[in-house]
Amino acid sequence: MRRMDDLIGEFITETSESLATLEQTLAGHARRPMGRDGWAMAYRLMHTIKGTCGFLQLPRMEAVASASQEMLASLRDGSMTPTDGELRALRAALAQIRYMMDYVGTHGREPAGDGPPPAGEVPSAEPHAASPMAPLEEKPAAVIDADDPFLLPPVPPAAQPVVHSPQLDATPPQERVSHATLASLLHARNQLKHARQSDASVHGAQRVLDMLVEDLKEKLLPRTAPATAYPKVAKVLLVESHGMRFALPQSLIREVVRIGSSQRHAQLDEGAMISLRGAWLPRVSLAQQLRQPSSAQEAYALVLELQHERLVLCVEQVGTLEELMLQPVPSLLRASEIYAAASILGDGSPCLVLDCAALLSQRVRFPSTKAKQRAMQPPAPLPEAAPSVSVPAAPIAAAPPVPPTPVVSVQPVPMLMFGDGTSTPKAIVLTAVGRVEQVPASDVTRDAEGYAVRCRGELLRPQVLPGSAMPVQGELHLITLIDAPHMALVAHRVNGILDVEIALPEMAPADQPILLRTAMNGAITEILNPRAYLPAVQSAEVAHG
Amino acid sequence: MANTAPSLLGTIPHVLFRLGKQAFAMPLAQVKDVARSPHITAVPNATPMVRGVTVLRDQLAPVLDMRVRFGLPASMDASRATVLAVDHEGERVGLLIDRVEDVLMLPPSLPSAHSKDPLWQGVVAGVVQREADTVLVLDVAAILDGALRR
């Protein structure tokens, strides 16, 4: 019997992790559609869950897992398209499995009955979800109107898998509110904050969401636990800030770098950035996250990755790797969303585990997605005597060509400074730059269409600036623009980033490769016009003109 | 739930403690441990009344600064204070107080106290006079419920 308890415990731990991975995968699919490999991975996880359920004689869970596995097989093989309905069904199935798994953990057996549990018992992953086995019934009465488009966002990556605590099981079903519901509301509210503030309907919706979120928080926090598999063992890396120790899950740490003079920093409207190995990544300070005074001694950069999004967390000290027994964050601390779990270190002192999803959620989609969102919007009509506008990121987009406008920006503009082998240094606005890669010159080949180089598995078309030449030996830098990911400007060297207070033309035609010649950093520098290097804009302007 | 049944003499033992000059009491049965000079680790981003976390009998526990809860200046030196360990909804919580003074035997029913001050509403189960002191008997569960909602 003891052996069976151990097996059940292992099953719950492993299945909980598999479900969390599947939930994150499905949430990530909403933003970045998965390919066959992604669906195959999801299929394998579900296959394992189903097999283990069968071994442990848990027929109800096995039935739901089997149906989900069949659906994932169809998605993997391409015989089924992952529509919103299919994704909702899968999320509902995951919620059902999680509910039954928690029940097994609490009671040592499945809930009584056959087939999937009725919707009233299951903490819904989202309103109106339907499982592959059977459509769920109406949502709980406490969940707000699902017909409102603002309340139907994809489940955000930060959403914790939720299982109700034993206390919650005694709560009337109509009062149950899941963490996923609250997370969806928070996600919708965050999205609305990025909407146009002048839109009265958006403003009204945001106020409604604010009230709903506050209302749901009261119903949710005292009654639910953020995770079910506690206590569980995890490897963590200890870090320090202002003498306080915190832990980060090792599985989410991709790299630890000592910050030196080789790293470049930039402060943009969206926040701070740091260059690591030729790529610009959003950067946050642990001290700032903890609302402590900024620390000038943050000497280590931790590259965190979750769902293909990366973030650099700067800390003062990096400690040791430890294997800790994690437990839920105490209820009194749950209002602070920065903590994911708690534990006791080997020396007997308490330690809190930072919530990487919460850290990442502040800066994900930055900067490319935001820039692309701007790019998708037509240029806003400018008042006749507009005093100033922001840096020229939006006009770089492949928007319909418009005549040059003499409106200028006098705000500090971050510039990427580089040399192209000529005597005149070059600069380009940093907001237009998607990535800077360093590659050996020997990797560059030439075909009928021009230069070509394979970089990160993709074919890039390097473009040499007028008057410059392609390096034939050593290393070269490829500057990819956000809106032309398959083209790269060739730089012989990258000199860094400089904040320049300068008046730039808001919009320049594509046939004007140089925006301005000016003295910068002690040298006459040419500021490039990014529009001149965007193939879509060039062809559009040629057609127009 | 804590055992608050009266003893054979019809009284319930209470812990008498102080925050500044004010005397408080709470049922002894609710107190799982008394820790003097505990090491409290600060928790950034927590609500002001949460002083930090500590480990009480191998259990991690947030520490509620009762001075802040009742509008008094925070304990300047927590290392000289005392923590009462209580359990609330399955979790261990530490209550940071100035000092424990005594154990009182109080009758099951006490004169009630009402206040319009939000700080005191619903958290005082009764009032008892002890020599020159007015002792406020606390409803700890109500205090912790309120702290969770903040």
C-alpha cells in the first residue's frame, strides 16, 4: 500500500509538470503558432499521462487523456486545424485532468462516476470551454459574461495551473473562481492598457475590468492554492539583492553572465535593454523589481527564458545551486505577484522563489511585437502645427508612402553606431534594429540575387552600404531591421549605442538613404534612413511614384 | 480549529501580551509556539503589516507585525520582540508582539467591545479589566482574515 502511495505521489508530481508544460504550450500557440514538432511533443506528453493513468487504474482520467491524445495526434498529423474551438477544448480537457488528479491526491481515488467530470466540478480554464469528451456545462455564475470580447483572451503565459484546495471543494460551485479566470482578466486588462487612451469605450471597459479583477481577487485568494504538487523538489539558483537571498528555478535560466564592459546598455521608451552575444534583450533589475533602491553593484546578468521569450535579470550576487523542497507562497504574501513558491534553505533560513513568469510578463513581446503593432496601424494624421512626435519608429513600417513631413523630434534618440569600412561612421535609430549578429566573413556567399549567409538557420541577404565593400576576412556584423528580418546591413564593426538629442525628420522617402549628416561622438556621422533598406517600402514607393 | 473549551473551573486560559502600553489577550490554545528574538527575513513588495518570513518549528511562516496592524509604529528592533505562532487555514503565521506577560484565566463570555475605528472593528472579541489595565481579547482569526484581504 505504501508503494502505491509513492506511485501516486510520483504520478501527481510528473503529471502536474506535464500539464503545466501543455498549458504553457497551448498558451504560447496563441501568440506563436506551433509546428508539427510542437504538437508531437504535446502528443507524447499526453500519451504518457494516458499510459500512467491506465497503469494506476484511473479510468476517468485515462478516458479524458485518451480523447485529448487523439485530438493532438490529428493536430500533429495535420488532419485537424488548431482553431480556437479546438484549443479551448484542449484547455478544458487539461483542466479536467488536473481537477481529477488533485482529487486523487486528496482522496486517493478518482471522483465517483464515469467519463469526464461535469463542468460544475472542474475549475474551468476559460469560459465556455469544451472538452474533447463532452461539452462542458454553463460556466459558474460568478464568472462574468463570456460574450464580452474583452473577457476572452488566450490564457496568458503567467497563468498558474490551478487546482482547488480541499477547502474550496466545500465551496458552492457557483462561487468558485479559478486562477485561470483571474489571469485571463489580468491579461485582458494589460492589453487594454496598451490600447488608445482616447477611446472612451476602451476606457470604460478597463474600469469594468478593474472592478471585476478586484472582486474576483477577494473570492479567489483565500480559497485557492496556486499549485497542487507541493511539496515538490526543484533545483534553484540562489541570487542576492540588497543582502536578501532569493531563488530562481534552474530550468528557466539559460545563461549567467558577469556584466562587464563588453555589454552595452540602452534605455528606450519601453525600458532598459542589454546586449549579450550580439543580441539585444530586455533587461530588468532585481532591486527595482523588489522596489529597493537601484543598485549599482548588479554584476551578474541572468538570461531567463520562458516560452521562447527571453529576459535578462540583473542581480548583485549569484550563489549556489540548491535542491529545495518547495511549498506554496504563504497566503499573506500572495498579494505580491513576484513570488512563485517558498522554501527553507539548508541553513534553516526562509527563502522565496521568484516568479519568472511575472518578471517576463512585464517585458515580453518587446520590442519587436510592439513595433510591429505600431507598424500595422496607419500613420495618425498630424495636426498642422504639431510641436513634436516620437522617434521615427512608426514611419519605418511598411505603411503607405506619404510625402515627407517636416515634423521633427528633439528627444534623445538611441542610435546604434557602427562602421562600414569607410571613413565616415554610420548610425541608425535603435528602434529600427531587430538584431545584430556577428558572423565570419567566410560564411558569406554570393549567388544571382546577391550576397547570402545562413544565420540561426535562416537565409539572410546582407546588403552593403553605398561606397562600402563586403569584408573578405575576419568577422562582420549583420544588422537586421525589425521590419526586414531577412535582410541585413553589413557593418565592419559596431561601436555601441549613443543617446543623441537630435532633430530627425519624421518621415523621409525611401530613395533617401541618408537622413542626416551630423557631428556625433566627435566625428561626422551619417544617420541612415531605415526606410531606404526596407524592400516593401521601396517597392511601394516605386509603384506609387 | 483551536480548542477553546472552558476548563473544569469554567475558565479559558489566555496569553496576555503587550503592544506598547496596551495589553491584549488571545486563547492559549491557539498559540502553537512562542519564539523570542526570532530571525525574520524581510520580504520586499509585501504589505506593510507583513514584517517578513521566519521559520517556526520547521515551518515557514509570514510574520504579521501587530503594531502596524493596530496603527502603532513598527517594532524598531524585531530581534528583541517575540513571535506567537498560530495556525490559520492550514498555514502557520507568526504574530510579532512586544512581549508576553502572563497567562490569564478568562470566562467564556466576555463583555463585548464595539468601535467605529476600522482598525478595531470585528477583531476584539471582548474586554476585561485587570488591575489598572484594560485587556482587549483578540479574535485572531478575524485579524488574519482581514490581513489576507488587504
